[in-house]
Amino acid sequence: MKENFSHLNAAGEARMVNVGAKPIQHRRAVAEGKLICQPATIRALKKNALPKGDVLTVAQIAGIQAAKRTSELIPLCHPLGLSCVEVSFKVRAAAIEIFCTTETSAQTGVEMEALTGVSVAALTLYDMCKAVDKMMRIENIRVVKKIKE
């Protein structure tokens, strides 16, 4: 059985999908991920005692910037004018849960922007905590909601 991939032309070459005929719709996506940390790392984070400072604020800004630049990072991804990007965190005893919500009115979805926001926020947290925690790992980055209205 031959697969039909929207990002390949008839010759099997990569192409950007033409969304020109699709209607403009309000679109929203939510992605999440997790940085697993040692409990001591979480305690230091809560006390703002990590060597690189306020890691959550820096990771939030990094995630927002990344979502806005997704089409520059992901080949064949359409550039979108985002009307909203929100990056938030839930700090648990041994993990930081990361959430990114993206919105636009466009002809294509915003899940790649939400995934990119979570991914770069997680990478930033990792970078800023790696001096004190060699056991960290990034897990479960995924889209949890996709809305088209």
C-alpha cells in the first residue's frame, strides 16, 4: 500500500502544502511536556537559588520566542501570525510540567508552534539546571488539544 504524504509531491520531493484554498479559521493548540528533576533541584528552583537565576521566567520567554519562530526552525512549516502564545509551568516535587497554548486565525493549524514552545522551554530549563542536576530528562512532549472554529 502506497502512503500519501501531504509534504511530498508526485516525484517524492519535499514541498510546502498549499493551504490557499482553505478557509481562514480561528485555531488553538495546547501542548505539554515534562522535565524530570531531582527533588533537590526543585527545592533550589523554588528558593530561586539556582546558579543561573530565575529559570522559569527565562524558559517562559524562550518558549514564547520559539513558538513565534517555528516556521524558521521547522522546514515546510507555514509562517503564522500568532494572536496568542502562553507558556506556563506547574512545579511538582520531582518535575516541572510545561504547557504552551498558541492561537491564530489562519488556514492551517498551530500545533507545531505549541510543540516548539514546549520543546524550547524544556531545553532552556534543562540548560539552566544542568549544573546542579545531571539526571534530568525531558519527557512526553505532545499535543493535548487542537481546536478549529
